[in-house]
Amino acid sequence: DARVTQTPRDKVTEMGQEVTMRCQPILGHNTVFWYRQTMMQGLELLAYFRNRAPLDDSGMPKDRFSAEMPDATLATLKIQPSEPRDSAVYFCASGKSGWTDTQYFGPGTRLTVL
Amino acid sequence: QKEVEQDPGPLSVPEGAIVSLNCTYSNSAFQYFMWYRQYSRKGPELLMYTYSSGNKEDGRFTAQVDKSSKYISLFIRDSQPSDSATYLCAMSGTLGAQKLVFGQGTRLTINP
């Protein structure tokens, strides 16, 4: 049963520290999405990639957030420096462009910035 | 105003009841409509998707789209405690791993 995996599942850090979250998309999926979910804002799209190239990162605070796909099996989301308002659950999702299927979500990384 | 509006609830109903969950939207370009279910501390999982207007049924679940009113619904028949979750609507102008716009999610509890 193919799944999106994310690490770490939980992260507690101090304000100002760098945070890196990792995602392994489902093998064969060429589109990867990063979302942030909070009680107040719900699920927000931060960025997405197709065939490893960034297509849209307009939802991401550019000064502190960065997203990359070093290869087809790994996507990373980095926050530097982290702030308490970054506390949220970060989800990665993957899918295949041009198919009827849509996005499959990972279990999320729960980030707490103190 | 958000592109997609969804009442966050919470909604609590007795087991066996028919549940109706709804979203409204403002962007007439949306063609594909999805419902995701999210259990506590899990990622959203795709429940159903529909294209344009009309109904789609899958077991106890029925998705309904009314593009003229910009209104979509998810009905759950014979609701079970295992249906307790947050339900998110999502929409896109195209299908196939494209950018989705999500509603806030409705938290549903089915009481035994």
C-alpha cells in the first residue's frame, strides 16, 4: 500500500532555530505539495512542485521558508529562523498530473515553536 | 471573503442519522469538487470527487454539486461512530494533482 511518508512526526523547537521537514512522495508521483494546517486558517497551500521544479510558492513566507526537491524521492521544507507563529501541522501530499486521481496526503509533521 | 466557505461546526448527531455537510464557493472556474476526511492526528484522505454539476454515490456517501448556486454537499446515510472526523471540501479548476482550494473543514461527531 503506497503512502506518502513524512519525518519527523513531531518537532518541538525554540524560537530562532532552524527546522527541516522531509517528505517522501509515492513512487511514480510527479507532483508534490506542501500545506500548513492551523485551527484558525485551516489548510493552506505553501508551495508545490512538478517534476521537481517549483510551480507555485506564493503561499510561503519567502524570508524564512524554503522548499526544495533534491531528487524525485525527497522533498524538504525548511524554516529558518523559526517563530512561534509557525506552530502548525505541516502536510506533504503527492499526486500524478494528468490523471483522475488527486492528492494523497502524508501523516503530517506537528511543529511547536516555543 | 474566502474562495471556499465551510461551516467549521462542530456537528454532533446520533448514530444512524443522515448527515449533511456543505460548502459554498465564489470562483466560477471551479470544475472539480472533492471531499476529504481527516481523522484526528492523521492526514486528509480523499473520500469522493465529482465533476461539474450532479450527484455521485459511493456506498453510504453521496456528493452533490450545484454549480448554478455555487454550492456542494456531502450526505452520509446511516452514520456510524467511525464516521466521526473532520470533513474538508476542496475544489479545483482542473483535475489531476492540481492546486486545490480547501474549505475550513467541519468537525463531525457521531454519538453511539
